[in-house]
Amino acid sequence: MCGTPKANLSAQLPKTPFRSFMASMTLAQRKRFAEVANRAQDRRESRESRALYRQRLSSNPKPATNLYKLNLWGRLKQFCAQTVNLMG
């Protein structure tokens, strides 16, 4: 019915000591790993900065000041303002 208590296997320490995967790499492998990781980080930062730039552009659009973007009435007002400025 009630057997002998069993040992708690999860409380036992591992038989082999823990080593990180970097410790098992050679110097050349660690250098290559670092280069790849740095390039990946640069790509992530670039992607994030482009996304922030696009978000800023879309959040506050600038008014159209280019003559080709203005409608006829806007062009006429701008022409009159320039003429008045030139006259003094």
C-alpha cells in the first residue's frame, strides 16, 4: 500500500557541472559569434530608428509649401505675397 518514500529527483544536483556554450567555443568561434551578434544588433537598431522616423513623419505632417502641391488659390495668394514683398 504505502511504499517507501521516493527520492525527489528534481532536488538532485546535475552530475556534470554547468558550462556556458561560449566556454566550449574556440577563440575564433567566439570572435565570429560576436561579429554576427553585433551585425544583428545594428540591423535591429536601424530598423527601430527607421520605424520611429516613419512614425514621426506620419504623426505631424508638414503643410504644403511647394508650389506644385498648392492649389490654384494658394498659388495666387503666394504670388501676391511675393509681389507685395518685392514692392516694399
